[in-house]
Amino acid sequence: MRNSGKIYRMEWPYSVEDLANAAAELVRVNKMASCYIRPIALRGYGDIGVHGLSVPIEVYMACWEWGRYLGPEAIENGVDVCISSWNRMAPNTLPSMAKAAANYMNSQLIHMEAATNGYTEGIALDTNGFVSEGSGGKHLRRDGRSTNHSAYRIERPFRASRGIP
């Protein structure tokens, strides 16, 4: 989160330790045994234009119960996936390596296309045709081993079934 903030020139009002303590307190106060924590940092009130350097940085955190992303049966049975017609954006268009709200729109398009076509998950290729990520993350497996998410080139058309847990 802090590295993503640096990319967007965000000066942090809190230390890593402050954020970790806040996350732990959030879980404790909400009595969560298992949950998803979503920290959000944004440019707050101030200039409405595109020059946001003078706008204060605000940080919020939310948490809620959330099981395995693809469901508990995905580990045993795998899931049906497809190669999306949407590509992962090139890193020189938006900083795709940053955890930023705008980047999640790309993942939403990939996931909505997969779901509309009857798949559990969509896989994005980068602009060079290499596997980039699933719409929910970059965790791929091949032959029972975790792989580098950009290690494989897949030519369209491609239809995978039960290939990625």
C-alpha cells in the first residue's frame, strides 16, 4: 500500500506500524476470527482539479467476513477459467503495479466477461500476449507448482477447464 502511494506521490500521514495496529484493532473491535481488511488511502478535501499534491491524504479501513475468493471447493476441484478479451493494461498507461482503484476496473471487466460466459474466473494476458493474472489476483499454478504470473504465452483461442485452483 505504501509503495503504491509512492507511485502516486502520496505522502503518508501514518507509519506502517500505525496502520498495522489500526488493522489489528479493527479486527479485535469487530470480533472477527477471519476477515478481509480493505485499507483505502485517498486524496481528501481540497483542490478539485488534477493537481492533487496540496490535497491531504486520508486513510480508511474496513473489514468484513469473506471466505476463500473462489470458494472452498476450488482448492479440491479447480475452477473453469477463460482467457479474457480484455488485456492487462500496459504499465506505461497507468501504473498497473500499484494497488489503485482505477486498476480494479480492468479486473472487473475481465471477471464480468468470464462470469457472463459461464466461467468462474478470467485470465488476462498482457499487451505482449503473456499470461498476466486472473481477475482476482496473480496466483497461478502449473503442474501442481506456483508459477511466475508472466511466465507463459497463450495463443487465442484458448479454453481452460479446471486448470487453476
